[in-house]
Amino acid sequence: MVSSFIFHPSKQVRQYFTVFSKIRHDHVGSGADQPLALPTVNPAPLGLMGFGLATLLLNIHNAGYIELSSMILAMGIFYGGLAQVIAGMIDFRKGNEFGATAFTSYGLFWLSLVALVVFPDWGLGAEPSDRAMGWYLFSWGAFTAIMF
């Protein structure tokens, strides 16, 4: 009796693939022209939180309270960058052009901003001058104004 409550990975995997095969077989065999529709969720909370928290940490650094560290860079890469790009792709799938453009663009902004910080340390180009950085941030400000 006790063994029925123990998790058996091979049994669980077998059950999953049996169900998946049946769904796929039923779909393919039905002659349907439409692909199997998968439900999608609202990606806006993920995208907004990714942008908000990464921006908050960077501004705490800009105010002089913490040093620029791997914590801020990791937040910029993964939550500010990749999570927003994923949110943008989900919005793209849902047909929301504004959300897809905004989240994907700001996710790539965070990835490029981190690249501007770490690439010179890796020997991949020179560090941008203050003037160049100003134009970079100005262009993103103009993009934000257009999106608003």
C-alpha cells in the first residue's frame, strides 16, 4: 500500500508521454488545419516587474548607496533583459504589437546596457565615452517618448 504513494519517475514520464501522444494523434488524425492552441497568460506583470526592479537597483547604485556589482549586472541580464524579452515574445504570440515592441525593446536595452559595462573588461571594444553614453541614453529616452 505504501508503494502506491511513492513517486516513480519512469511511471510519471510514461503517463505524460502517453497523454501527449494521444492529444497529438487525435489532433493530427482529425484533419484540423489549425495548430494545437496553447493557452497564454498576460505577460505584462513579468515585463513591468523586470523593468521596474532592474531600474530600481541601478538607480540605487546611481544614487551612490551601493557599488556596481554582479548583483546589478545579473538583474540587468536575467530579469531586466531576458524576462522582458520573453514577455515581449508572449505578447507577440498574443498579437499585442505595443506590448511586444515595448517589452522586447526594453529587454534588449537592458542586455545592451550590461554589454556596454562588461564588454570593455572582456577586451571587446573600448569603454564608451560620457558623450557617447549620453547619446545612447538620449536615444532610449526618445524611444520612450514615442512609445508614450
